Amino acid sequence: MATEVAAQPPSSLIDLAQRYGVAADYEDWSGRRVSAGATTLIAVLEALGVPAATEEDRAAALADHDRQYWTRSLPPSIVGRHGVTTPFWVHVTHGDPVRLWMRLEDGSVRTGLRQLENNRPPFDLDGRSVGEATFELPADVPIGYHHLHMQVGPTDISTPVIVAPAKLDVPTRLGGGRAWGLAAQLYSVRSENSWGVGDLTDLTDLAVWSAAQHGAGFVLVNPMHAAAPTAPMEPSPYLPTSRRFVNPIYVRVEAIPEYALLRHRGRIRKARQQVQSRAARAEQIDRDSAWKAKRAALESVYLVEFSAGREIAYAAFRAREGRSLDDFATWCALAEHHGADWHEWPAELQHPRSEAVAHFAVEHEAEVDFHRWLQFVVDEQFGAAQRSAVQAGMALGIMADLAVGVDPDGADAWALQDVLALGVTAGAPPDEFNQLGQDWSQPPWRPDRLAEAAYEPFRALVAAVLRHAGGVRIDHIIGLFRLWWIPKGAPPTEGTYVRYDHEAMIGIVALEAYRAGAVVVGEDLGTVEPWVRDYLRDRGLFGTSILWFEQDDEGRPLPAERWREYCLSAVTTHDLPPTAGYLAGVHVRLRAELDLLTRPAAEELASDRAGQQAWMAELRRVGLLGDDRDENDGDGADGADGADDGDGADVDAVVLALHRYLGRTPSRLLALSLADAVGEVRTQNQPGTTDEYPNWRVPLGGPDGRQVLLEGLFTDARAAALCEAMRNSVEPRR
């Protein structure tokens, strides 16, 4: 286990780890310096394809690392910033002349790259003396994806060049003002006409209502990434089968144009009514029954012949999405035949480029095409939702959410297995709120393989998530700098950090957001190196502030005027209970029941009470909460029944005051949880659990636990009051 007093690994192992960006030691959330054990380092290096178990292995690996560098004529990719010169190296036989030129994205050619001084001595590569020269990209190379060519004699070698904005500007439609938006777990937001699960028509209606009635500038939704099409459907939107594509469970069947041409629509209406009736009686969201009924309806609609225009649109969609769409659709069809874990398929089907997979795709063309068509339909409805949101007055519209990774057994892990690390999983080290650490079970990107692929899989992912969005929230954006890798079979405490080329990763995010005219919000909570937040701000990315976590150096509530300006600020997050539940101490009691605490529950509750009381005092200090405490303000919050917060104040009044407090901050973006808007108490997700708690399966409900449909939200007085408080926060002179 990684501990403060762990034996120092051999120096050769530390040297090798450093060369591959693997942390031999790190600072934990409490400020302690922690050493990673030799076993951890060896396992993580093995996942990077580097044998490191013995001194002989390490000596060979160190030598191979040098050889790989000097064998390459050009870097695997060159990443720069517009407006800044970017140096890069080239390797040629010592003394050979070299000619460099660039083919820009628009097809034009640039020559005359300036050479810089480089006095590094030549390297003996199997008897060939290899020299290194340094050149630079000019500062005026346009933003985009280009190619650098190097000609040595008759040989032409090229490498991709990525030029990102030096800084991502705030979208012009947001201007110099502020915006507020609802944060919604869409699957939990049913309406009278949806199929047991919230869908894209519900999202459209939620956006239009909040914009037209309450001046909202965006709707932040949970990740909409695709789940496997087989039962049981993974409930977590943060453990998708693919981040590149969308879960078709969010399709509204009746909104597909071909539905109007379908005969016997009565059977589909009856199926929807049955699903809705079951959902109204159920305590949890049942994705499996909803998808079973919806899929049957979609199969009927799929058989309706396209018009000539729709056929052209579908062909254009397929051409744009290319091989990625074919791989995803093929995986879905394979999963329906062989199960959703590709590791258990016949060996010849376990790689997307095998002849057996190609043969399967031909033999099952209709099944594969059905899954292509589903993505076409969901893409259309997503686009319609964004257009409606903007037309209703939203500055940004839909703000998408990008999950950290994917299911290790799913479509992306199968299709992208050559750029993912095997033998490890991504997660998070222990911190104050997850004291045992977290194992997300997801295979992380291999930084070396990403660079070799010129980051194309990551580029495609970011472009896809921004296709129909005015913004994106990137979950755990710190993972684009360094990510916690856990050797397979080890607990989260026995992991360590692996570094990524953040200049490339953040640069690509900025480039794609620049092209989409979108804002980027990084979820930068948890254990964060101090310089990272400054770096993100310098690149024009927003951070995230959650009220309960905003403290000064003494652990006191951070005064509103000291919060960050370029930030999305909210009272709570999906990994905590809604505010009424938080005031009731639900987050502490639940973790105690699930044995997720590392200190006695009484200590946790006492600490939590002290923190809440400090915030009540801060609300009173700034005049947002009356000084009406009672004589028993030390007994903790009971707010589950909506009575009071344990400090003498009505829970609704406290929730309203906390959200008004957000308006006192300089933060440009403010979010109101839809669960808070309706007075929900139950949390959507308890980190560190799977089936111990019904994560991501809690339907939207009020303080009494009864389900709240979208139509009910539109006339809910509590929701209206909170929405108006948010509007007044961003439009103080209205």
C-alpha cells in the first residue's frame, strides 16, 4: 500500500517512472508527501508496455526509451498556440541537409521555417550518427489541424501539427454578462408523454420553459453518452459504453418524421402508456423496461421508407461519422449476439479490424444499420433541442457533460483498445469526502499511444460532444493533466498518478470549443495541484465552485467576493444530496450506513454540523437569512421533512438564501439543481458504491418523495421562486 513510510523504490525504477510520466511520489489531499510503492510503479509501467520488474528489465527499458526517441525523425505530433512560436526537433543522419514545409488545413503551403540553435551532441544509433536540429513554427500559423513535412533526399516524412487558441474567449452571445442555468439529470425528468425516462423532447421543453419564463441561459445535463443496448442497461451516465455516441433511450419516438407515416400507431401509444403507468408506481427508474418498449417501437419506425431528402441526410450523416459510427453500430449488433462484454466474445471478434468482424458486419447488415440509424435519429433530436433552446433566448443553450472514461467491456474500449491502458483502471485517491478513494473501473488513455495517434480519438470525442451544445462541462478535468491509475486487483489507495500532455489535451479542447463557439467548464474539485487552476484560467476555461467546499485557509466559508469570476458556481452537485438533504445530514448518514467513513459517524456529523452552522452565520452576516435561531441550534439539521435546518431557519428559506448567496459572487455562470428546485431530498449518486444504493435511478421527486412530472414543475411555486432568485442574481437591475 502507498504510505508515507513506504520503502524507497530502486533508483532505476524511479528514473524509468519519471521518463514515462509516472509519479513515484505525490502530495495527498491533506498535504502529506506520499511515496508510491515499487509494486504499484511496476504494475503501472507494465500497463504502459514497459517491463520493469527487474534491474535487467529496467536497464533495457531505459535504453529502449532513448532508442525510440532518436529513431523518430519528427515528433509524433506538434502542438502549439496561435500567436506564439513553437519549437520542435527533427532527427536526421548527422550532417544531412533537411527541407521543411507545412500543408495548412486550407490546402495552402508554408515554407521558410526558422532554425534555432541546438548544440546537443549526435547519438550513435546502431553505428549511424543521428543529429538533432531545432526549428520553430511561426506565431501566425492559423488555428487548426495542419501537417508538417520533412524532406531528406527523396524521402518525405510528415507529422500532424495542432495549433490551438492561446486563450479561449467567452462566447460572444454570453457577452460581458452572467448567466444562470438548471442542472438536470435528464433521465429522471419524466413528462406525461415520455417513455418512463426523460428524453430530448423533455429537455427541449425544460430549456424553453426556463429560458422564456425565468431568463435561464443554459441547461446543464448529465452525460448523454451511449449505454449498451442490452439488459441490464448500465444506470450510470458516467460509465458509458461509448462517449462518442448518444444513448438512444433519450429519443422521443413520436418526434421522428417517419413516425407520422407508420401504420398502427395505436399499438405504440398503448405501449408508451403502459410504460408510463409502471413508471408512475415505481420507486426507481427502470431503464430496462423503458428501453425494451421503446426499442420495439423504434424497430417499427425504422422499417418506414425514407423520403429522397431524408435518404440524402442519412447518407451525409454516415459519411461524416465514418468508421467510428460503423465500429459502434457493429459493436452494438455483436453485443446483442454475444453479450455486452467483448472480452468474452470469440477471440476472432475481439478486435474491430479482424476479418471475422468484417464478415459479421456484412452478414448482419440490417442489425448494424439499425444502430447507425438510431444515432442519426438521436443526433437530429439533439440538434433540434439546442436550436429550440437558443431560439427561446438562451445565451448558451444545452451544456453537455463529458464523462471521464468508459466501461472497460464496452464499445469504445473495444474500438479504441489500441490507445487504452490494460491492466489498470482510472479512479481517484482518498480525499475528505471519499476517504477510501475511488475506482471507476475505466481503462485510461495511454498518453504515449494518444500522442502516436496525433490525439485523433480525443479530438473526435470533444468535437462530438460539442456538436449540439453551447458549452461542455468536463468531469474531472484534472484527468487531462494527470490521472490516478490503479493496478488491477489493488484498492484505490495503491494507485499513483500518470501525467498527460496537458498542453495538447487542453489545447484540443480549446480548439474545438473555439470552432463551436462554446464555453468550457472544468470540474476542478478534489485534489488539484495549485498551478492547474491558474493554467486553466489562462487558457480561458472556467472552473467549478460548490458552495459547501468553498473555504478560506482557516476552514471558514469563503466570502462571496473572493470566489472565482470565471467559474460555474452552484450550491450542490450530483455527488451530494440536494440541498435539503444535505442540510439534514443525509450525506453523512448514508456513508455511515454503507461503511464508507474512516472516522466515527459522530465525528463526521459534528464536523458537518459545524460547517453548516458556519454557513448559516455567513448568510446572516450578509443579510440573506434572518437572525431567528432557536435555543437548540446544536442538534443538527432535520430538514428531511422541510421543517427547519437545525439552526432555527425554515429549510426552504435556507435553500433560497444559499442560492441568493451565489448571486453575491462574481462567478459568470450560476447553476440551480433541478432537484433543489422541486425540494428533493434524496441523492442521485453516492460515490464509492454500485448497487448498495440506487445510484442514478432516483426519479425526480418533491420533499414528500412523490414523483414530479415536467408539467408539475412548470407550475411549482418553489421552483418558480428559486428560478426567479437566480434570474435576479444575473440580472440585478431587471
